[in-house]
Amino acid sequence: MTEISSSFIQILANANNVVVLTGAGVSAESGIKTFRDPDGLWARFNPAELASPKGFMSNPELVWEWYQHRREIVHESKPNPGHYAIAELETLVPYFTLITQNVDRLHQQAGSKIVYELHGNIIENHCFRCGKPYIGEVAFADKTLPKCPECGGKIRPSVVWFGEMLPEDAIRESEKATNHCDVFFSVGTSTEVYPAASLPYHAKKMGAYVVEINPNDTSFSSQANLKIKEPSGQAMPEIIRLLKEYKKGNQ
Ligand code: OAD
């Protein structure tokens, strides 16, 4: 088990602004597969086929079916101790920002209030042609691709695909918070997909103390001020426990 130093807990306790960036690894302990681990989704499926506008245009039924399957898995999953600890951290520091690349909404289920979803979400849908939200009921078992009641266009999941723009307000607020934070957590992300991957580097450049929580090394690891090589479901609750203990002792 990685030692979580008292000097780090002291830095966290004195921080005014804390930012947490999460990736698929945070939901791994909820039973949702990551993308780039050896058993990850991109080892078995082709992102160009299933996660791009071009892929959707060439085979919309296949893409729809794949997301129907994934949202069924998400629907059956529950937040894990890592999600709950991140939600609790929000209540323990003066200013807190949660940025996620995850589309599963488990942070919100765990109680996180404001979550900037850089890659959208898998729960909602909208029209591929006119962009209007699709509010019709979508049963998991129904593999038929719905049509937009407004324009007849094909309905797609509201996730951000490769080659698409990130939601403007989410990336703007994420960059703003990163600019001003004292402590930045990069949790469960391979830091491979930009622009999200640029945030820990930017935080470091701006003088923040950057912590990476990931059982494996990433391209960012060597730059982190602290690397905790553990699953987030273990490391995050331990950090919360130590932070509360520290605060109690210093009241
Ligand atoms: P990746 O699959 O690229 O990386 C997941 C990271 O989580 C890896 O570095 C693992 O080592 C780590 N990990 C695994 N289990 C963990 C655990 N229990 N606790 C902590 N870390 C753990 O996922 P992301 O970095 O989120 O985008 O990928 C970024 C984007 O690539 C995704 O949002 C998705 C994908 O293509 C789109 O679909 C647009």
C-alpha cells in the first residue's frame, strides 16, 4: 500500500481550490470496463467504427446497439467508494471542481453536485441531424434506432465522439478551475485523450500540487508531485479519512 504522507494531507487541508479530474478507472470498481487497459473496450472494439460521427453515418444501427448494450451495463452499476469519497471531498474544501471524462453519471449518483462532463453522457440522446434533445423513452431491449420526431433524423447517444467538439461550458469551466487550483487530482485516467489530458500538465505548470491516483503508470506519472499506485476505491476513501483526522486534530 502506498504511503499517503502527512505532508500531502497538510497541503490538502490548507488548499483553497481543489480540482479532481476523473477517467474510466474510477468506474472500474463499479464493474464498468475502461478503454485502454488490456481488457478494455478499445482492445475489443474499434473506436473509429463505434465512437465517431463517420462510424455512425456508415452503420448507425450497429453503433446504436453498442451504446444500448453499454447503457444497460451502466444502468446496472452503482457508485463505488471512490465516487463517494470524491463527493465527500467537495464538502471538505472551500472551492471544489469535479471534471470527468466518464459518461456514466455515477459521480452524480454518489452525490457530487456539479460535474463538468467533458465527454457528455450515455444516458441522454439527441438528433444526429438537427441536434434537438430526444426525450422519448428508450428501452434497453429495444435495438431499433429511434427517429427524431422533429426532423426524422437518426437519434444518437449524447456522448462526445472522436473528432467532435467538447461541450463549450464544461471545457471553459474546467480550464478556469485548473488555472486557479492549489491541488489537482488526476484519478483513473490514462491521460491519453486531449484536451482533457492537458489539464494535469496545465495544473502543474500553474503551480498546483498534482496527485495522480492510478494502479498503473501513465505518460503523466513522472510529472506528478505525488503518485498513489492504488485503485481509486481504496486511495480516495483513505485520503478522506486522513484529511478528516487531520482537521479534527487541528480545530
Ligand atoms: P482509459 O481506459 O484510457 O484509462 C483508464 C485508466 O484507469 C488507466 O490508466 C488504468 O490504469 C486506470 N485504472 C484502472 N483501474 C483503476 C482503478 N480501480 N482506480 C484507478 N485507476 C484505474 O480511460 P480514460 O483515461 O478515461 O472517450 O479515457 C479517456 C477517454 O478515452 C474516454 O472518455 C473515452 C475514451 O475513448 C470517448 O469515448 C470520447
